[in-house]
Amino acid sequence: TTEIYTLSLHDALPIYSSSDFVVTANVSDKDMIFKGNDGGTTVTALTFDMSNAGAASFNDDITVTGNDITFGNGESISNGTDGTVAVTATTTSVSGDLTVTGNDITFGNGESISNGTDGTVAVTATTTSVSGDLTVSGGDVNASRLYTNSVDITLDGAADIILDADGADITLKDGGTTFGSLSNSSGELVVK
């Protein structure tokens, strides 16, 4: 059986223009649709939505053999020769979960979040800010300085609160000025 399809020049027009092969859909806001036979089943492989400036919808995977995908405002996704994938954009938003199978997340100014092989997560930054509560379920908080700009810091332990200074001195300050200290002198507590 031979099927004959009639293509009206008013509907679509394939032409050569400056040695380019051009296919034009002349009917306003009608899509350009590419179909094929996948194992006996007709599938729509690609649709160009001409009512939306030709937005392309692919039915399945897109394979890019080059290194870059560039978007209209200059954003890009680039694949480096070392296997690194770089997303370049003013703002990158993730609406769902973000899973990192490697060990590090590095930011533009050198800050990083690193996952150690022992399960330790390290945040490296000049300043790390927490806008809400910080709950530590483990036993230790290791920091060179804990401070707040405008509110009190309360140390509230369900058991004892232990101040352990290997240098033998605990210094009390107000606005950076020392007004007292607790010191260990040969096992004796010295209060100044």
C-alpha cells in the first residue's frame, strides 16, 4: 500500500536560502513535530512550540557531545576535560534535594564544605553565620570563637558545664577589656 501525502505550500515550505535548507511552518502558532517509529510504536521525538518562540520539547534524553550548554542570558553548563561540570549563573537554585557524591563543595571566595572520610563535615569560611537555632546532637563543638552581634549567649547543659582550659587561665572580658580571670596555680584556684 502506498500512502500519498499532499503538502500545501500554505502550511509548510521547505526552501533553500543562501545555501541553507529552511523548513517554515506558515500557519500561525502551529507546532513543528518530528515523529518516528520506535520498534513498531509511533513516538513524537521532538516538538517545536511555535506559539512559544519555538521552545523545544524532547521526548527522551538529550546527548551533548560538545562541552558546553549556553542559555540566553549567558548562563552555562560546561563539562571540563577532567570530568568537572561547572554551572555558571548569577543565581543557581535547587528546589529539591542536592546529593553530592564527592567530598567537597567549594564557593567562589574560597569557602568550602568538606566531608571527611571519618564522617566529619568541615565548614571553612572567614565567617559562618547561623540565622536560626544551632543544635549539636554530638558531644563536641570545636571553634576558636563563638560570638553574637546583639543577643545573649546562654550555656545551658542538662548535666554539668565544664570549662577546660589547657593554658590554666580562663579570662573574663567586657567589650574586649579584661576585668577578671580564673587561673590554676599548682592545683589552686586563683580568682582575680
